[in-house]
Amino acid sequence: MSMKRWQMRRNCALSPKQLLWFYIALVCLSLLVAVGFLLAGIWVIPIFTALELSAVTIGFLIYCRHALDCETIEIDGKRLIVKKFISYQEAVYEFNTQWAKIEPPVDASKTFHISQSNLRVELGQFLRQEQQNALISSVRVHLG
């Protein structure tokens, strides 16, 4: 039996590299404007530019921290492995395909669960409802 793999990623408009180039361009443009006003004798604009760039930097750092978040389900024979990579921290959970169960979303919940005995893992935060239903169906085929 070949290995099956499903990966769910956060939908990000910019890759980290694109974001870096955008950030560099924004900083250069803002500093250019601030220096222009400073040379014209208006000293208050560089202060607001520093505040603006500080806020933008914090926002971009938060964005980057979550840009690579993902969830992976792998089935290799009787092993079902769930990997969650959130905020640069990876957690790995292993299940037996004969005993693992998928619990579909309840009511208005955005996520589903894979469980076995006392181990229960939440998944699906990066999927739309129709994608989630398709994923659950395709994984269920490989369970006991």
C-alpha cells in the first residue's frame, strides 16, 4: 500500500520572500519622505514615520510567524500520522488506522477531530467547509 498524504495550508497572499521585498520598499519610501521633510525643517514627520514603521514591523512579524502554518495527515499502512506546524512549533500525533475515528464538525464548528482512545487532535482550521467534507471522505476510506 502506498503512502497517502493530505496537506492543509494557511491561505497567504504573499510568500515570506515577497513580503520581505514589500517591507524593504515600504521602509525605504517612508524613510525617504521622512528625510525630505526633516531637511525642509519639519521635524515632526520623522517621529510619525518611526511610529508607523514600528507598527508595520510588528504587523509583518505576526504575519510571518503564521505564514507557514500547516496541518498534514499521512497514512502509511496501518499508521496515521498527523503533523501540525503552528507558529514555528511542530506537534506530531500517531494513530492506528484500524482504531482512529474522524469526528465531523459539530454545529457551527470550523474544525473536525481525529481521535483514538484518549488522544484527540483538532484539524481543518485552514479549510473551507466544502474542502473539509471532501478531505474527511477521502481520509475515511483508509480507516478501519
